[in-house]
Amino acid sequence: MKKNQLSQEQSLQVFSNMISNKVHKGFKLEERNDKMLFAVLSKGGKVVNHGLNFTIFCLTLGLWSFAWLYLTLQASKEKKILVAIDEDGFPFEERCLVA
């Protein structure tokens, strides 16, 4: 066993702090496993104001269409992350792919 490994209690405390920080930032807890020390959190996408974007599109003579398309396709997607403690007792975060 390595000296820099965290104890089970310390790992659980770090794990709980990670989850509470993510929830504070707007994520919702979907699944939590305290035995395996992992959790899946999600954050809904942003709502795109199409009326405002259409107005900007008209004012910029269509140049805003690239930004509008990006906002519609990327910003409105749901984000999921996996928060866990690895086998050495150290925390990590991984982005999950959403179908």
C-alpha cells in the first residue's frame, strides 16, 4: 500500500465534497454508489432564445447564422459527468457521452 493513498473515510469525504460542489454548480445527481464511490451527474442544456438570435441575424445580414447554429447545436445539449474515486483513493471526473 502506498503512503500517499487516502483512507476509506478520507476518500468518502472527498467524494461527498466533489458531489456537493457539482450540485452547487447546477448539476443534478442521477445516480450515486457509496460502496464503489462513483456518481453520475447531469446538467441540462441552455435554452436558446431564437427570437433574439433571429433579430441579430437580420441586423448582421446573416453573419450571425454561424453563431446561432453553434448555440442551437452545442449549448442546448445535456451534459453528463462521472465523478469517482479510483483504486488508489484519488478523485477523478470524466465526461460521459450522451446519445
